[in-house]
Amino acid sequence: MTKQTFSRRRFLGTAAAGATVLASPVYLRRANASGGEVNIWTYNDFVPKAFKEQFEAETGIKVNVRLVDDQGKQFNLLAAEAPNPSVDIMTVAGHRFLQFIDSDLLAPLDTDRLSNWGNINPTFSESDWSTINGHKWGAPILSGMEVLAYNTELVSPDEVKSWDVLFSEKYKGQTAYVIQDMMSIIMLKMGYDGNMVEYLGDPDKAAAIVDEAKEFLIEKKPLVRKYYDGGAEVQQMFVNQDIALAHSWNGPAAALINDGFPLAMTIPQEGSYGFVYTYNIANNAPNPDNAYTFLNAILASPEIGAAMTKASGFISTYKGAADYLSDLEKQSTSFTDEELANLKFFRAEANEMKYGLVDPAVEAIKAA
Amino acid sequence: MTRGNRIFLSCIYWAFVLYVFVPLILMVLMGFKDSKFIGFPIRSWTLDWYTGVLGNTEVLSAFGYSVAIAVLSTLISVAVGTWIAVLLEGRKFFGRTAVFGLTVLPALVPGIISAIAFRIYARWLGIEPGMGAIIWAHAVHNVPFVALVVMARLSTLPKSQIEAARDLGADPVITFMRITLPYLVPAILGASIFCLLLSFDDFVRSFFLGGYDPTLPVLIFAKLKSGMSPEINAIATVALVLTAAIGIWAERFTRRLNKD
Amino acid sequence: MGYPDMSDETAQGARSNQTKDDLSGQTFWGRLAGWTPYRLLIGLATASPRRQFLVLAALPIVWVLTQHLGPMLQMLRVSLTDAYPVAPGVEQHFTLDNYARFFGDRIFWQPFFRTLIFAGVFTFCTLILTYPVAYFLARHVSRKNQMLFLLLLLVPFWVGEIVRTYAIMILLGNTGAVNQLLKWIGLIDRPIPFMYTSFSMGVGIVYLTALYMLLPLYSALEKLPKSLNEAAADLGASAWTRFRRVTLPLTIEGISSGCTLVFLISTGFYATPVLLGGPSTTVFAETIAGFFHVAGDEWPTGSAFATIMFFAALVLTGTFQKLMNALRKGDSK
């Protein structure tokens, strides 16, 4: 049972979503009732319960979900299991692809085997970040972005046009951010390519840019309340009013908004970065056929995408998923065209160089 | 002892009780909050989180799984840890320092390192991830705590008792079972509490060595990803009440056994 | 819970049994001692002191070598390589660079020393806070109630680290219980920012470690004969002198094992310092974890750093134990 099913306020909405999934045209009958199992590593609520039950009933494939809580642990676990992993499908964020691919942990995705591939919004399925070494590596399911979230009772919308507000004297001791993510945003804010792809041929320039961003954050260190790591932390800081505004991922911020907390989020004028959670098939997966059956099934209907959005607060990559959201949920997962104009996706190509520079910079900022 | 002293100390005790209980009371209280997030102010209340947890087979089976792992790994740790303590305490032999150093080793390795090291080592030994692997890792990790606590108690065992037993013709095994072990019981039970706690609360080793069934901390971490909700508080409260019930039952049960 | 209670009873039970029957009387043990196969086995095992020692030492030595040293050597091996896990087509080389990286870059020293200092300070705080509590329990509470009082303190420790840590946020946050209370009393108008400071971190860590200090202290104080103190009082020693000259030296063992436990546990804390600490309280466990979480190919560096922390903690606790032993010996003279 997921948490939504027993919060009275949310119960009706989830039950309705569950019912529509169950009542939707039977899209799985075509699949062979092959039996066996499929092993998935994913976040809590990323596989909607109603979907899982229906999938198991109709295909005879047992779905084993192993709950994980971050990307690094999945990588470590998979690396420790390689070359004979126990897992078929993992949940990797698009900009972390390269690390998994370089270590030979992912199998390229054969999109021809997924008749429902076209149900994904092409913004996500055909975007430039998603193709590496000439292959697709994952099926996009949810999309997130780096946003500026603020308590609407303490901060006015006029003040959050720029990321600079995070570093203003007015909100001294009332801000929080994830340093790694902030480094990319600061580079973007300074007019550079935060993905560092442009500087692949010029490591000296890359180092100088990271240094500049680092010096900026060190200079602004007295103003920050907390460098945090997880979504639950920033949510708790907002609830406790330990902070008034923060850099956040849209998912955790949306969850607070949907719960009625006076919070809003925006993408400031300097722009920001987006990322996409994808389902990926492990290299040498034990049940590859079942993995494809599962992926095709989960992509089948926008209701499933909407159910994932309701649970996580992240934006569904499915075409038409928004039609199944409540007004509040729609509001917390949509941005104006003006805001989206400067949104870029994180890219993996230069990650080795970028994080080789950013990680020590992060240590230096923490130590400063 | 002066009366003033006693009152002063009793104040400190109750202040300490307050310190350990206030966060706990907050935890129980937040389980009744009608919202997806814990924290003040609480605008409306609900019983749904608690009733939900009691009907949630995923949570209850994770709890049972964690209890089983804690009990079994503790039995192994206690047996091995006590044995090592008996070897090390008051005995001088070549390599004693090395054995002592190796004994406390697992307690010194940071969690994440120890978890990954265990995972790699388990693969090398051919141990499949799952319940057995978690029990093994917890048992190894907890041995140092048993050994340290038991050694401390053993160092205060009057030598005369051992010598008397030996003079009466008891062999080393019988002397250990009749004299040493009864003397060690308080330390062993204290150490068992450490082990049960460490195992029951362990996340990182359980995560790396586990299979598809989550232990309670693994489930809580996964749920935390979508926010610290009152549900997690309700889970922790229910787990606390259930462990207390098991503890009281075990205590009564052994008491009855002792009387028979 | 309820184990300490059982403990006393079984211990006393065993002791009273022992006085009732002769050591080789007609008890289970008496019969066992007379059973021929058992005698043969014991005879074989204890034929010489040397053999007796080998039998006793075999299991512990095999266990620590295979179970304790094995994983550690694995870590050591990883720390001396340039790539791990090894990607296909890459050759692994031996290197000391991972260690050089720590000594070559000052930014790592700060969290390293901070961790050792924090662990020391928090251990001291835990000791100061729990000693009177343990003293009260052992000396001023009637034996019948002791277990009840002790168990009361153990209850919160059955709640996981994360849940308790979030409870502390609810306690100390700007809209937390403490600030609400102070406001209601009228002591403050604006909330005091307790959270994300060394203070909130200390509150959280002492909360997690108190038990590991309390139990050894209690067991040391509990077995201290009251008559000693009374004798000292009869000789005219003041309360403070009695404490300093009688109680404290006799509980050094408990203090030493409690402090060792708490220190070791505190150097390894990760979640609590990360969640409750502020921008300037980064601990070394966080630095190490960063090498495993952020970039996968930095396992060797992470392992090397962990090895360094490990040796530092080992040296410190070793020195501490030696110091305590010296104190004990000096006092018993």
C-alpha cells in the first residue's frame, strides 16, 4: 500500500486514478502470458501499485521491486554485482548515463521492441542528451528540473526573478541549496555552459570557470543556512520555516505545494537545468524479454504516467498525462513558456572532466 | 549521602528522561498529523496513518524480517564475541595485540566502506545477497561490541573463584559454564541489547547485502525519498510498540522458564 | 527489552545453584563431568596447557582472520589501485596516489580533524551528561526499581537513527517545539535558529550515543560496594573527595569502555551530522561517502581515506585505553 491510499484527503484521487488504470482498454492481452519474473530497482512509488497488480495478473510475470534511494547506491550495487547482475531494470537519471555506460553496466535500448515508445513526448524521447554512442539507453518516465522554490508568505514573486536572491543580504541565513547542482547553475548564471561540453577541448578554461564559480560560492557562504543533499531535507526546512527560499528539485517542491503548503517555484531568468529519470535495462540482465514486456506495458497509457507524477511530484514524460491530474497537481507541474525558454537539459558528455573539477571544488567550499 | 545530593541527582535523571523522550513524543504525535509532512503547526488530525500502517503487509513483513535478522545475528555475535573475550582477557600470548586489533576492526570501518567491502567479499565467498548475507554482515560487525563489553566484565571476575573450582577438580569447560558464564550474564545481556539495536537500525549493510525484501530501515529510507511523512513516524511508532511487546513477552517467558 | 532484568535473575539463580550443590554433585554438569566420552574429549583438549590454549584460540583466530580481516584487506587492496570497479578493457595498476591525495590537499584535513575533535568533544559531553544519571540509577534507586528506571531510558533507542534525527528537527526548528514554547512563555519574539549548527548536531549525536555510555557506566557503578564510600565517610572524607578518590577510580573501567565505544561510533556517524549539521560542520564520513556516491570511479580514493580514518581512530583509542590503564594502575597502588 502506498502512502496516498490511506491519507484521507488524497484517497479519492488515487482511487479514481487506480480505477481508470484498471478500466482502461486491456493493452496487455497481446503480450504472451510468459510467466517468470522481472527485477526492478526503483524509487518508492515509481511503479504504481495498481499498474503492478494488473501487469502481474495479465502477464503472469512477477514484478520484484527493490526500493532504492539514490543514484550512487544503485551504481555501487550494480558495480559490485557485475558482470552478472540480479537486476533487469534500473532507474537512472539521464545525466548519469555515461558513468553506467562507461562501466558497461547498461544495455542499449532497442526501441523497436517497444510499440508504445511513441507515447512518450518527443521532447524527452528524442532529445539530444538521450542518445549516447549512437544508442538510446533508457525509456524516459519522469522529468525534473532545478528550480528556485520560495515560501509565498515570506517572499514576493517579484523578488525571485533572478538566482541572485539566494545570495542577498535580505535573506541571510534563510536559504539552502545542493552545492553540486548550484555549481552548474552558477556557471550558467555567469554565462558559461554549465554542462562544460563547450570546453571539452579546453581544460584550462574549464578549470578557470569552475574556479570562478567556486570562489563565488565561498564568498557567499556566510549567507547560506544549509547545504543539503536530499529532497526530504529541503521540504522539512520549509515546513519548519528554517528557510524562506531555496534551490530545489521540482518534485519535492511540488509535493509540498500539493499538500497545501504556501510554496511556489520558478525558473529564474538566467535559466536552469533539467534532468530525466529513465528506466534502463541492465547489461546481461537475467530476464531481458520480461524487461521489454514490462517497459512496453508501463508506457502504454498516460494514466500510468499521471499516477507516477501524483506520487513523486516530478513531471510525466507521457503525452497527455496532464489530463489526469487535479488542478493543483497541474499547477505544481507546469511552468510558463517564458520560464521554460531558458531551461536546458543536463548532458553527460563532459561529466568526467566536469566532475573531476566540480567535486574537489565542492569539498573546498564545504571546507572554506 | 546527603539529601540535597539525592534530590540534585534525581533532577538530573528526570531532565535526562525528558531529553530522550521529548523527540519520541514528537514522533508519536506527528503520526497523527493530517498532512503529508511532519512539523508544526498541526492544523488537523487523523488516525489514518496509524490504521494504514497496521493494515500494511509490506511494513509488517519488513518489521518481522528485521527482528529475525537482529535476533539471529545477535546469537552469533554473542557466541563468538564472548569466546574471543575469554581468549583475550588476562592472557598473555604472542600476537595478542594483533588479535585484539583484528577483533575491534569491524567497528572501526565506516558504514559505507564496510558495506561495500562485505558485498565484494560475499561475492568472492559465493554468499548470495539476502537474509543470510545480512545476518552474516551484522554478526561480524557486532562482534567487537560484545568482545569489549564482555572483556570489561571479565576483568573484574575474582580469580579466586576460578582457582577454587579448579582445586575442586572441575575441568576448564565446567569451570567456564558454572563460574565464568553466570558471572558474565549481565555483560552478555547488555551486549545483546547493543547488537539487537545495531542490527535493527542498520541501513547501509542491509541495503548492500539484501535482496528484494526490504528490512525496516531500508523501507524507511526508500519512503523518505518522497518526503518525511507522518506515515514514517507511524511506522516507527508501531515498530517501537511491537518491539516493546516482544521484549516484555520474552522477559516474562524467561522468568517463567526460570521458575519451573 | 527486559533483558537486563532477566540478567540479574539468571545470574543470581546460577550463583545460588552453585552454592546449593557441590561443584561435582548430581547436577547436569556433575553428570556431564562423569560421562566418559566427555572426559576423553576434555582430556584430549587439555592434555597440555599448550594444547588447551590452541583449542581455545582456534575459533577466535580463524574468525578474526577470515571475517574481520577479509573485508578490510579487500578495502586496503582497492585503496591501492587506480581504478575500481575495473571497467572492461582497462588495466588496473598499483598506486599510492590515493593516499598522497589526502596528504597533498589541505581541504581534506579540516573535515578529518574536525571529525576527531567533534567525536572527542561529543564523547566527553555524553560522559558528563550520563555519569550522574548512571550514578543516580546505581546508588540512589532501590534495586527493585533500578531495572525499570534503566529500561525507561532505553525505550527511545529502539527508534531508528533517521526517524529520531527528524524528530530533533521538529524539536529545534524555527517553528519547532522549543521555539514555540519559548515564544509562548514570552521569552522571545523571533525564533532562535538552533538548527544546522554544531549545537543541533551535538544534541542529535549525544542522543544517539547516550545509551552506549550509560550501560557500561551503570554496570561499573552498580557493582561498586556501598561500604567503601561509607568507610571513606567515616574517615572524614568530604563528598567530593570520596567521589574523586573512591568512586571515580573504581569506575575507570566503565568510563574507558564507554568512551571507547562512543568515540568509535561517533567517528562513523554519517546521516545525523549530514542532516543536523550546518555549512561549516562537514565531517569526514561525508567526505568519504562523497567518493562513493558522486563519482563511481573514486572508490579507491574513498577506500584510502577510510583507511586513514581507521588508523587514526585506532591510534587514538589505543592511546586512550593505555592512558586509562595507567590511571587505574596508578590509583590502585
